[in-house]
Amino acid sequence: MEKNIDAKIVELIKNDENISNSKISRILGIPKDEVERRIRSFSDTRQKILIVDDEMATLLPLKRSLEAEDYIVIEACDGYEAIKKSKTEMPELIILDLMLPGMDGIEVCGQLRKNALTEKIPIIMLTARDEINNKVKGLEIGADDYVTKPFNLNELKARIKSVLRRSKNV
Amino acid sequence: MRIRSEQIIFFLIISVLPLSAVVYVSYDYSKEAIRDSVMTNLLVATENTGRAIDDWMAARKDDVLIISTIAENTEKEKLQGYLFTFENEHKGVYEEFFLLNPDGNITFSTLDRTGNAAKERYFAEALKGKLYISDVSLSGITGLPEIIITNPVKRNDTITGILGARVSMENLYTVIESIDIGKLGEVFIVNNKGELIFHENRSKILLENINNNFAVKEVTYEKRGVGEYTNYKGEDVLGSYYWLPLYRWGLVVEMNKDEAYADVLALGRLTTGISFLAIFCVILLAFVMSKRLTKPIESLKDGAHSLVRGHFKAISVSSNNEIGELTEIFNQTAKELLDIRKKLETKIETANKDLEEKNRELIIANEELKKLDSLKSDFISLVSHELKTPLSAIRTSAEFLESEEVKESNVEKEMLENIILSVDRLTRLINDILDFSKIEAGKMEYHFERANFHEIATVALENIRPLALKKNITISVDIPKNLSPVLGDREKLIIVLNNLLGNALKFTQNEGRILLSAKDDQDSIMIRVKDTGMGIEKNKLVKIFDKFYQVDSTSRRKIGGSGLGLSISSGIIKAHGSEIYVESEPGEGSTFFFGLKKFG
């Protein structure tokens, strides 16, 4: 659906290079600012990171920090939203908090790995639970790395970079 | 040995043995007496018979002597006529009278016999001038036993002839038959050689020698007497014998011993019968006596057995003797023992029940401890997460501020606000934990005073309203203006209201409603916090006041609770002498309510 909208926008622009955003908005029946956002994202070469955390206090500084590093940051505050956004936004990386309301991080990880669309997206687990068995469980189920709270921001950024590099090489 | 057997033997010894001795002695004595009397009777009868025979024979002798005298002076024809007449008069006694001349020729015979008897002994003996009685012989005429008596007929001392009489023995039978000799007895006469010359049984062969018979031997020795012996026929007999010297005859009377001593036998049988009857009676008596004695003892024994087995019934007291007393004492003792046993059993049962109860309690307590332990682990892990989350936020924000070149001032402000929020949250959490540990340790300090619930509610509502606004939740308040003041700790009650309202807010969706109400109720005021939230399932209702329990361990974080709120509130209200209650229906919302004592 989302993909279709993107494809339709691309088709409309191909047909008429000078078509206005408001016209596209009218033709496809979607808000004008969304059309703008989508068109901007076509040309955007920045890497997209999905942060999944229900704690705004944790999420906010991380988001700002990664934005400053020139990543596109999208956010989800529970498991269901995380899975949905992974499929529609196709992020390059997911930072996943283990403790989530409803569906916990390990389950979210498992579901992402089962789906063909999302199975290759690298995941960094983020949690306050630093017990060794949780780490092992997370890695077993397909997480690429693991960072425990409270984390060092620079360390996390370094890990993000290395995980993204590895995934590109693959 | 059993008492019964002992008793029977004892009675037999003390009664039957002396009884038997007495019976035997008296029997023996009586037997002797009877035997003596029987013997005497027999002897007397024999003597009488002997005498009767003597008399009879003497009469015959006298007859012959008288006729001889008559013959001396009587004419021949007259004498012959007399002899016929005499013979006729004594029919059956005399077979024949005859006269012999000195040469031995028969001059006259009543049987008209002729001949010479010079060679006969009766002739020779009579010729000597004396009366002669012959031995018994069988008559040449009749074939029956007979004797011949001869006597000389003298004239001037010269023997002119001899008178003879042939005497039949038939008449002796009548004499002898008068003796009672029983059915098997015998009476007979022997001559001095021991030859049978007369027998009451006429078929007996005469002149048979039977001197092997004790009585016959004795009598041939010319003795008289009585004795027991085996006779010539081999029978045990009692016999008496009598010597008739005149004719050298022995009279023997024999009685069958059994017949003679029939009385003795009868006495013996009677005695034996009485003895056996006595023994039987004694045994029966001993049996009855011992039964009377042993029956209560048996009952006691059975009673003791059943007492051991634990199902005792009182033994009936059958007598008032020592055994009866013993039975009564036994019954009494058994009853007491059973009572004690019952009491002990009851005690043991009670003790067992107590033990079981305690055991159950221990198991339950153990289960609860296990549950609590697991809850505690969860709690610790949650708390560590709760502590780390704001810490992490603070650190990340600070790091961001420190390292990045912040382009926009509003981002900087945002970071600082984030730090302040996290610090507040951390503070709240630490306060909760401290309050909780104080309540748990019983070290929470309360300042009870007159408190106006209006003021308390106002403070709490101020805290909660901004949060409610964010969720677009309406908070209604229904507190009468004239509400009575309460006795309580203002600060602690604010905490309670904060917690309850916070929970209500937490579990109520956007655009829901929360109602805080209070009203007078007798000596207390009743406070209610009602929400239109998700409600609580029945099985979770009882657990929500448990320490560390959380209905949903992840939902609480949107509002940043510690999960200790209800525990703390419950502890505070308990310290106020009341309790928090909850009513809830899933999907319909929940109502928490509690009473507070009025002041004064």
C-alpha cells in the first residue's frame, strides 16, 4: 500500500516533471505535507534508524544525538508499532529495547526475523536487564549486538556504525 | 491344668475314694454275713433232712422189730395175714415181707416168692441174732433202689426164723423234696464208699462212685459240715454234708453257688450301682460347682482379652462372692482404663490434627514464601530497570549536551527538561522504595492530627490534574463542604490519594472519567476513587495489595509507577486503623474505597 503510493508518486512525476505537490495530493487523495515528506525521502540518502522504546526519556536524547550524526530517526513505543514500521519504513537498523509493554523485545526480534521483508535488518538490543541469559537469548534469536542501560552514547554510536558497515558488506 | 479338671479330681479324691472304701467294706461285710446265713440255713436244712431220714429209717427199723416180736408168739397163718395187712397199710414203703427158716429157705413171702437166701448177707447177719440193714441196692423185682431189713425171730432165745422186709426208697423223695435247693441244686446220698445210693434226680445212675467230690470225701470220713467247692460235675457249688452213722450214709446237699449267693450278687450289683451313681453325682456336682466357679473367671479372662484388644464390654456380675467382687473391681478398672485410653486417643487425635494443621500452615507459608521470593526477584529486576532507565536517560542527555554542537537552543532545553524529568522520576521511585521499606519494617512515622479531607484532596488533585489533562481524562470531585474532619497523617494520606488517583489514571483510557468522592458514615468518613478503566479480573483482585504484585508489569511505566503504590497505601490506611477495599468488573472500571475515623 505504502509502496504503491510511492510508486504512483514516481509515475506521476515521470509523466509530468512540473507537476505540483498539491496536484499529486489531489490525485492520490493524501495530505499535501505527506506528499512532500515522501518526495523528500526519495532523494534522501541518509541511513534510517528505527528506535523502539516506550521510555520517552531514553528515546529523546538518543534520537537527537543520532539526528545530529545525520541519521534519519523514526520511533516506535511498542512491539506492534515496531513491526509495522519495520515493514513500511524499511529502516537500515533497529535499536530495540527489551522491555516493552505487551510484546517484549525478544518476541519482536523473533517476529522480525521470521518475516522475509525484515529478516535482514540488523538489530541492536537495548536494555537495563544486564543478566547474561538475556543477552544470550537475544543473540540467539537474531540480534546483532547488545547494549545495556545506562549506556555510553559514544559506544552506542560506534556499535551502530560497525553494525551498519557489516550489513552493507553482506 | 484347668481349674475344672483340678476340681473334679479333687472332689473325686475327697469323696469318691472314701465312699468307695465304705461301700466296699460294707459290701464285703454284708457279703460275709449273707454267705454265713446262707451256709447256716443250708446246714440246718441238711441236718433237719438228715434227722428226718434218721426218723424215717428208725420207724422202719421199729416196724421190723415190732413185727419180729409179734411173730414169736403168733401162729403162722395169723402172722401171714398180719403181714399182708401191714404191707397194705404202708403201701409204697414196703415192697415185700418175707420169712426165712434157719436154713435160709423162704417159708413165706408176701410176693409168694420161694427160694433159698442162705448166701445173702442179710440172712447171715440176721442169723447172728441182730437187726441188719442192708446197703441200698437196685431191686431185682422193681429195679428201683431198695434196702432190705432183716431181724431174727426168736423163741426162748433160739432163732426160729428170720423176718425180712424189702423197703422201697421212694418215700425218701418226699422227705428230701422239702429242702430248698434252687433250680440247679442237687441232693443225694452216698454210702461210705462214696457210691451214689440215692439222688433226688431219679434218672441218676446209682452206685456210681463220685468220691472225687469234696463233700462226698468229707462225708465218707464221717464228717458233717458246709463248704464251697467244685462238685463232680465241675460246677462251683455251696454244699453241706451230713453223716448218718447208723446206716453209714452221707447226705449231701449242693446248691449252685450263683443261686445260693444270688442275694450277695444282687447286693454287689446294688452297691456297684450306688457307687457309680454316687461317682456320677459327684462328678456332676463338681462340674456344676467348677462351672459356677470358672464361668466368672472365664468371663474375666475374656474381658481381659477384649480389654487388650480395646473393645471391652462390662462383665455381668453373676455372684456376690469374692469372684463377684473381683469382677466388679475389674469392670471398674477396665472402665477407667478405657476412659484413659479414650482420653489419650482423643489427645493424640487432637495433637495429630494440630500437627496436620500446622503442617498445612507450614506448607502454605512455604508456598507463600516461595511465591514471595519469586515476586521479590521480579521486583528487584523491575526496580533495577526502573532505576537504570532514568539514569540512562540522564546520562544520554548529559552526554549529548556535552559532546554535540547543539545547533538549536530548543533542543538544548529539551535535553535539560528530560534530565529534570528523569531526576524527578528517580526521586519518586526512591521515595516509594523508602516508604515501602519503612512500612515493611514498621518504622514509618505517623503524625496523627485533625485533618481536613478537603485540603488533602486538593493537594492530591493538583498533582494528578496535569497528567489527567494529557490523557484528556475528566476528574470529578464530590466532597460535601460540611464533611467531618478526620484523625490522620496529612502527608501520608496525600500519598495514598496520589497512588489511588495515579492508578486510576494509569488504567483509564484517554477521555475516561475519574470520580473522587467522600461522605460521612457514622463515626467515620468513606472515601471512594472510582474510574472507568479496564477493571481488574476477579482472580487478581485479592492479589493487588500483595507486595510487589503488578497486574501488568509493563503497563505501569507509562506513568512511571514503581508497583509499590498499593502496598504503601494499604500499609498507611492500616496504620490508620482501616483497610482499603476494591470492587471491580473487567471492562467496567474499578472502585477503591476506605474509611477514615472522624476526629474526636
